[in-house]
Amino acid sequence: MIIKDVRGKYPQFGEDCYIAENATIIGDVIIGGNCSIWFNSVIRGDVNSISVGNKVNIQDGAIIHCTYLKHPTIIGNNVSIGHNALIHGCTIQDNVLIGMGAIVMDNCVIKSNTIIAAGAVVVQNTVVESGVIYAGVPAKKIKDIDKSYFAGEIERIAENYVLYSSWYKKEDNII
């Protein structure tokens, strides 16, 4: 794993995080507890700050960045960021699933209890309401989601990634 400082800022981690051996975390990054950062993912807080809540999984190949002098990236609790997703200079609130290959662009706000479908592109300045699924290019609301789904499915995925990371943990990759 590459964990390094830039411009005098060094990443900080909560308790019991798993970081894959080839993940990269740079600069002004704060990651909460029980998070997992998977293979080939990049979290680059060089031009602005990135904060990640608790029980967040950033899956294989995902890229998290921010926008110089404009937009930090803020990720809430119980968030799953799917394989090869791109998250850039935006806010993602609690209990959100970002699907595989999705893109969330600058100055977007993804409100709590929301799903961004695989391959969706949430264009700059979009505010995604709570309790919906957004899909497509550009991403649009396709349906409301029953509240029980969030307590079940989104929480289940976040909990599963805590379990999966326990299979990989060794002294050299637990922060």
C-alpha cells in the first residue's frame, strides 16, 4: 500500500481499517473506523480534503479525488462505493450505495438512503434526493425506494464488507 503525505498533510485513519496492499492513499484524507480500501483503489487528497465516515467500503479500482480550491470530497457513514467508481469533489451522505463504474462529479450532493446505479453518471451540480435510485447517462431518478430496503440491503452490503475485510487482515495492512 502507498500511504504518503503531500503538502504537509498525511492521511489519518480510524480504528480497525483494512487497506489492500496496492491501494493508494495520499494527502489530506481522514478515514473513519471499520472502513475497507480495496485493491487498486486511489484516494488522493492532494488538491483539497477528503473525509470518509465509518463503515465505508471503497471497492477495487475506485478513485476518490477532489477539486482544487473548490470542492472537497465528503463521504458519510455506511457507504459502499462500487468497483471502478469515480467520486470527485462531491458530498455523499449516509447509507448510500454507489454502483460499479458509476461517476459522481464535482459539487454533487447524494443525499442519504440513495442508490446510484452501476454505470450511472451524476453530472456536475446535481442534488440527488433521499430515498431514490438514480441511473443512466446522465443519471436521472428512476424510482423511489422503500425505506425498509435501506435498513436491509444497504446496511447488509456495508456489514458484508466489514466481514470480507476480516478475511484479509494481517498486522501489516490494518490501520
